[in-house]
Amino acid sequence: MKTRIFLLSIFTIMLCLFALKPMYAVSWDIPPEQIQEAIEYGQQNKTTDMAAFSKPWSVSLGKGKGAAAIFTPYHNIAYKARKLAVERREFTNKDLTDALQIADSLTFSVTVYGDTDDFIKYYSAKLIQKDCVVQPNFEFVPDIAEASEFWPDSPCNAARLVFKFPVSGIDMNASIALVILVPGGEEILFPFDLAKMK
């Protein structure tokens, strides 16, 4: 009987230690109440279109000119919760851990427009904060753009790009600018005020 109680006590202590272990060491802290709020936002807005859903984290230059969204930990949790709600699945601790793994980078989803299906060839990006210029450590630029909602009128093609930047050296309570570099020297600027975003 004593052995059984002892083993049960050890098991309980181990379970508590596992539960208290941090799931991920994030550099962009998000308090527990905001985690719950993000999950609820995602679940309650599962039928909202993505542009409206991501509006608090987006910068739009106008219809047919381009838009960019930043995936903060809050936004990523909300997005994951929305996806799981659409799929009628539970939001688990593993889903939370997966959603928080973006906290070591600034991830942007960018929509750009052009008139040829290969207009995005050689597009790149940089992040600017004060005198600091940060290059992406991950880029996704599709080979071919898709027909836009304006087809066959200009701009008749659209493409979604993804860029990730390291967070080291970036002040998370200040403004930043995502700059899309277009061949020929043109730059498309998306300003974000990190201090005002969850």
C-alpha cells in the first residue's frame, strides 16, 4: 500500500513538472489571457473571409495595389484556431505549441499585383527599423502568378509571397517597414506599428 502511494505521488509530481514546463521559449511574449482571447477570436470568426479576419494585422495599399499581413504569435494562434474550428477539431496544447513556434521570426504574407504571369520573378524583401536593415532568412516567391479578381483588366495577375525575418535586434515595441523589392529599383513599402499590434 505504501509503495503504491509512493509511486502515485512520484507520478503526480512528474506530471505536474511536465505540465509546468514551458511549451516554447518565445521572444515575443504573449500572456495566457491573450492566448485564450486569440483562440476565441479564431473560433468565433471561422466564417469570416481572410482579409477581414487578418485586418488587425494587415496593411493595405488599396484594391489592386497590394497588401501585407504580419503573423504575430497572437495572429498565428487565432489563425490556427480558425482553421481547426472550420475543420471541426479541438484546439490542443500541441496546436498552441506549433502556433507559438513562429515567435523567433517575423513572418509576413504579401499579396502583389502585376500584368504578366511571371511579374514576380526576382521579387525580394527587406525589413527596415530605424537604421537597421534585416534580410529575410526565408522567402517563398511562386514561379507564376495567378489570375487576379480584375482579370482580364489590369492588374490581371496576383501572387502571394511569404517572407520570414529573424527577430534578433528588432524592437518589438516600435514601427517597422516591410519593403518589397521589385526588379528595376521600385520598392513597395508596408509600414507596421508593432506597439499597436497583439
